Amino acid sequence: MEITVRFTGGRKVQAEFENFKVVSDQPVSEGGENSAPGPLKLFFASVANCSAYYILDFCAHRNIPLDEITLVQKVTRNKETKRVEVIAQEIRVPKDFPEKYYQPLIRASQLCAVKKTLQDPPEMPVKVVPAE
């Protein structure tokens, strides 16, 4: 997969891949317009969306309705270092949801490729290449 990122004005950047464009911006306090989520927030949304997909897939294969199921993700940062310490997720189910599915639902959410990438991070080399 190849992603090209363009600088589209102000603090906005636009990642382009396949037929998609993903825009990020910075908050006003950082010189942006707050017109789109920042890159780190997009990353957190990616973790949540990926986990939710596997929950959706688990339920779909069992004909379990999704109307009252939600995934809530909370990010905790260290106040001194500002680093992320915990990305916690809660799968909220209706009161009558079968308890026998609790652990399988958790296991399904942990199939997320984004989570797996965090747990076993890839190399991320960077280089500068002059234009041709």
C-alpha cells in the first residue's frame, strides 16, 4: 500500500490512497482551523473502528442484532509526559445479551490488525529523496 500526503494549506494535510482522501488538521491552539481531526485522533479512531469491525463480524455470523451494541474507547495520557498510557475499550451490550458471548466478543475485538500492529510494531525508516 502506498499513501501520498499533500500539504493543502494552513495546518491541513491530506493522505491519498486507493480512491480515498483522508484530511487532518490541527486545533486552533496549534495554528490550525480545527476543521478535521488531528492525526493522533484519526489513529485512535482507526483502533476503535478496527475493533468494532470484528465485533460486527462476530455478531453478523451469529445473527446477533447490533442496534444496542456499542464500542466505547477511552484514551488515557500521562499528565506529565503527555504520552498515551492506556487505550481502553468497553463493549457495551444490552442487559439480555448472552453472557456466553462476552469472552468470544472480546477475543473477536482483539483480532484487529491495528491493535496487532501496536503490539508488534513494524520498522518505520524515513529518508529524504530529491525530486527527479
